[in-house]
Amino acid sequence: MKPIKIKAETAAAASAIYCAKRDASGHGASKFPVGIWNGHHISYNGRVWEAGKEFPDAKAIYNPADDRPFPKQHN
């Protein structure tokens, strides 16, 4: 599959754009291509990976899960 090129100012914005396209497509990970933003790969889960490295050496430079609020704990 040909990667989806994402134009954005930040990794967070690139991830959000990619995830919106992914969600609108209705496709799963096996049918939806990776994203590319400024040489960085964006994986199906929205993580943006450092450019120029491959798994398992690449480190995530942005993880959208880190921006989600944690559910309230009920005591």
C-alpha cells in the first residue's frame, strides 16, 4: 500500500489528521496504509515514529494515548 502523506505543523497534528482519515475509512490495520509526516512514519494507532529508523530501533516521538485524560478513579 502506498503511504498517506500528511501535511501538518506538529507531530500531534499529523497524528490527529491521520487518525481522522483512518476512522473515516472504516478499514482495519491490514487495509489502511501507514502515514508519512516529514519523514516520520505514523502507525495505525496514531503513534509518530522517529525518522530514519526501523522497528525495533525507532522510538515514538508522539503517542496520542499520552494526551488522553485518564478515567476518573471511583473510590
